[in-house]
Amino acid sequence: MKILSKAIALSAFAMLAACGGNEAAENVEAAAENQADALEMQADNLTEMADNTTGAAENSLENQANALENQADATREAGENRADAIEENAQ
């Protein structure tokens, strides 16, 4: 629940910080951020499950969590790149 609260607060802060920019770009970036946050929450859940297991199962869950974290990072980066492209095309 704390993670969800932080994600909402971060999204709200990002929206406020982006005021005055291109609305379409902001929406794209916010959507990517929300998707990345959801991926990170899944990764956190897998990490918690891994903490409750041992051996190969633990390693598998940790690997899956790491893969989701990487996917979240890639999603954020892609969202930022799309937003930048939108802003460049709007000028």
C-alpha cells in the first residue's frame, strides 16, 4: 500500500512539474510512468514471494522481479523519448 501511495504522489508531482508543457507529451509520459509503476509493484510482489521461498524457486522469482524492474526502466525511458518527440514536433 505504501508503494501505491508513493506512486500516486510521484505521478501527481510529475504532472505539476510539467505544467506549461505540451499536454499530449505530458499524457504520454504520465501513461508510461503509470505502467512502469505497475511493473515495479509486480516486481515487489515477486521479491516478497522470493523472500518466502528457497533454492531454485527463490532464484527464479528474483530473476523475474529483476526482469520486471528492467522492463519498468525501459518503459519510463520510452515514455520520455515519445514525449520528447511530441514536443519537438509541436515546435
